[in-house]
Amino acid sequence: MKALILNSGLGSRMGSLTADRPKCMTALAGGTILSRQLELLEQAGIRDIVITTGAHKNALMEYCRQWEDRLDIAFVHNPFYDSTNYIYSIFLAGELLDDDIILMHGDLVFEASVLDDVLSFEGSCMTVSSDAEPSPKDFKAQIRDGLVEKVSVELGEGALPAQPLYRLTRQEMSRWLQKIGEFCRSEDLSLRRCYAEDALDRIPDKEIFPLDVGSRLCSEIDDPADLRRVAAELERVSRRVVYMCFSTDMIHSGHIKLIRRAARLGRVIAGVLSDEAVSGFKRLPLLPFSERQAMFASITGVSEAVEQRTLSYRENIERYRPDIVVHGDDWREGFQRPIREEVIRALKSYGGRLVEFPYSHDEKYHEIELRSRAEAAMPELRRGSLRRLLAMKPQIRAIEAHSGLTGLIAENTAVIQDGQPRQFDAMWISSLCDSTARGKPDIELVDMTSRLRTLDDIMEVTTKPVIFDGDTGGLTEHFVYTVRTLERVGASMVIIEDKTGLKRNSLFGTEAGQTQAPAEEFCRKISAGKSALKSSELMICARIESLILGKGVGDALERAHAYVEAGADAVMIHSRSSDPGEVLEFADRFRQRDGRTPLVAVPTAYSSVTEEELLSHGINIVIYANQLTRTGFPAMQSAARSILEHHRAKECDEMCMPFGEIIRLIPEDY
């Protein structure tokens, strides 16, 4: 691709400013009109430049020598510059225009993003503006059926203001040159004094599209008044604030390209999502916020990297009031669509605007994401992920999983509420649900080898922290080996309950003849488990059955503090009452003495309590312990019953999730 810059005009309306130099050398914004054009072209990767000259030819050529090592500039002199228009200059340059062409007048000033859009346009285009007011002295374009039909200063109502900045394919440029040649070879010399656009209008079936630059700067300088206006506009552009938001901890060329494009719109502020925000809608970031912030701050084109505390942009838009928010166009549908709509509303409140660039679907970027996911799933990173989440979030939300598929549901289910994402932070590998899925009673009948196979199935296809239901932990000697195995495979927490003898599910309470282990004995089991660990990452949580067995809050508190003293990393208080009162009382009284140890609750029986209410009483981990199992089996029973009743499957079709959607849950690397 080549650029053609037309500089053969006299510039007489500029007065003394063009007495000894061409208009393109007029000082502007620390440089000249021409220096801005050449620098923007160079930044865009265009090295082949054709410049037409007229008056002050030598001054112009000497001025351009400073670019001779960076650009290949060819000069075409119009000796009849004082008696012809630029149509004749284009005619003389015709032999050099054997490529796709960016054509501009030498007195045209435009911002970088305008040139970017022209260069990226597929086909031929001319810049127009649906926001600008038409000027009697400037071009207007008549648009019909989505194409530029006519370009003239004389066009009236309905025509859009247009500027002489074109992208022309070789074919379209050749057709225009052919018509220009007919004009310039004519015996009618007046055709050499008309606009080149007069020849353009004579081309039948031309395909030049209008490229709407909106309110962005793209303007010719004809006189000193224009110069003052454009200089003021450039000053405004230099102060323009552009805001972007990033959650990634692996920067690739697509991010760099997006930042560079944004930097051509103004001063870029990069919002870096907090660790809590990232973990709330994706997964725990591989790099902590401070490192990700420093990484973005060091990128050329980013003037400042700031924290964005939530997925919602609203807080930072109100704080920084950016003129422009830049994002890829991938958020128009799907999970982030409500966030996009909120951004548009916030910007509209003060006149800001959203600019969306096409999202890159390059396969190598997808491979980077898969690699990032694979790293997050590694035991070394995953094992400590629950501890890191607890350090950055006041409350963790977990849901049971009993197979690879339910693990994927737990990992990928998300909603947006009030501009904030909500998803599950962790998975609970329940002994009850694991046994039920196998059609076995929940009495520790399913051995640890089988339980670990379920754990492996889930961890193989997911990345989030896993909390493992260790039942009673078995004999202390056996628990030691269980702890080491869970640590090795990357589990984040194991919860063991202070019962003895044959296990019965806690939901049966005292009806099942359950017995509670002496506190001292259970403390020894906790201490042995802690001593067996090779690292400090796997958490051992003590589950207290005092409320289940009717022993009251006082007994539960005594045990809780003893278990923490023995080394428990967290305490789970369990209850089968539909009233959460005892659980909340326990939490309040526990927090009076211990404000640090995480508290775990399982609101199965007291399901009306909200996460917010539990958090207000100091409960840090909420486990939804069996809801996927309990909802899945009735659905399967209904489907089976429907087939039996109707002698066919059609009636249960509406109960069924399309298999294609199920398949899409499965990671592509499997």
C-alpha cells in the first residue's frame, strides 16, 4: 500500500503563513501538518509515500529529508500548479500509483484512530461525518444504497460532510486515474482546473463506501481560522482519556494490538480487575493483583494502571470520567452483555462513548487460554487456591459435585446480578452424594480408593478449589495417609466430623444412634493430620456435630476452640434444624474469641438463610452440599416415567437439555 499526499496548492488563504513555504509545513501541535501525517503513516507501517509539489518545491523536499532513512518518499512536481487544480497533480503521479492507495490532501488533519479505520477498511472508502455540520466551503458526499454516489462542494440537504481522505483499491484507483487522464488530456483546459472528484463522479458503478468518523477530528485547514480551530481540537484530543479493563494475567499480541489502537484515541488508563473480581467470574488469577497491575503499567501506550474492584465499570467511570471506553466486540452477547449495557448508560450520562474493536479469534490466543487453564488445574497451584481466595474474599460459595459433568456445572454456571457476577468459588466432594450416585448408603461403605477416583474425575476437567468430605477421617493412622494423598492430588480442604463408630448421615440426628468422639481424641487426629502435611496449603477443617446430637451451643464452642488449638484450619458447624438460630448464635459467640479462623456452614436444613446473613455473623464458607444430586434424580425419574406413560420419548424432550449444550461444557483439551 502507498500513500499519496497532495501538496501542489498555493495555500493563498493562509496569508503570510505560506509566503515562503507550502501550507503543509504550517506549524501545528509541536510539529507541522505534514509531520503529523508522515508520523501517523509511519506508525501504521506505510513507508511508500508519493508527495506532489507546486510552489516552494525545494523547501518541501528539503524539509522531508529528515524522513529519508525511515520512509521512501517520491516527489512529483506539477509545473502548472498556479493554473491547474490537484486533479492535474494526480494525473502526473499516475505511474507511481500502482498499488492500493491512501489518498489525502496535504492540509488535512486527522486523529490516529481515523487513519486506523481507513487502513482497516475492506474495499474502497471516503471519510464522512454524520456528526459534523456541513460547511459551504468543504466537500459533501451524496450517499445512495450505502455507496458514495457523488462528491462536491455544491451538494445540498441530505449530503454528509466529507473530507479528502480515501482508501482506494488498486482497481478503483486505476478507474479513477483513467477518468482523470481523460479530463487532463482534453483540449478543454478548464477540466484541469476542476476537482478530481468531478472525474470521480463520472465513473459508473464505482464502489466507494462512506466511512463515518463521527465526531473525531478529520478536517482541512484552509485559513488561519481553521488553523486555530484544529489546533484547539488537537489539544482536546491530547487530553482525551481512554479507559480499558483487563482481567488476564497472560498478555499476548492481541492485547498489545488493542492497547496500541486505544492509545491512538487518547491517554490510556488500564483498569486491572482485582483478584476478588477475577475469581468471581473466571477463576483464581495465576498472578496476584499487584503483579498484574505492574505488568500493565509497564506496557507502552498505557499511561496509568488502576484497580477495578468489580466487574462493573461504573465506579471507575464515575471516578475517571473517560471520554472513551474501549472493549472488544465479544461482549455484545452472553455473560457480559449487562455489563456492556451499564457502561453505555454511564457514558451517556456525561457524553462519553464506547468504542468496540473486533475481537480476535486467532487460534494461538485460544491456545494461550487453554494453557492458562491447564496451569490453574495443576495440583501445585490448585492446592493453595482456597487459602488465597479466603485471603481476598470475605465469603466463599461452594456446591457439591459427584462426577466430572457436575464438576463442570459447578465450574461454569454464572449469573450477573446488579452488574456483579455470581458463581461458585469451589466444589464440595460429598460422601453422601458420591455414595448416592453409586446407589450405596452413606455409611462410609464406598472406600477411599473409589472416593479418590471421583475426586480425580472432577479435578481432571475443572480448575477451581476442591473441598473433600472426609467423613470421620477413619482411624488416625489411616487419616494420615488420606491427608497426604489429598495434598498430593491438589485438594484444598478436607473436612472431618467428630463422630465415632459406624457413620450415619447427620440428617438423621439422634435417631441413628450416633456417637461423638471425645474432644481430646479428635484433637489428636487433627494434630496427626497436620503433622503429616508436606506443605501448609491443604486445610484441615473440623466439623462439629454437637448441635446435631442436641448437646447445645456451649459444647460446640468448647470443641471448636479446642480443635483450633490442635491445629484445625477451619471449623464447620452443622445443624439439621430448619431454624438457623443455633448456627448463628454459635458463629457470634465464636467470633467474640476468634476473629480469624474461617467458619463453614452447610445451610441444607435451614435453606431460607441467605449468604449475606451468614456473612454478617462471620461465616466465611457456605457449602450447598447436595442440591445437584437432589434436583437431578427427580428430573431423571420424571423423564423415565414420561417415556413409560407415553410409549415414546417426545413428551420428555422439553425436559431435556440439548446434548450440544452439554458437550460445550466439556473442555476442548479433552
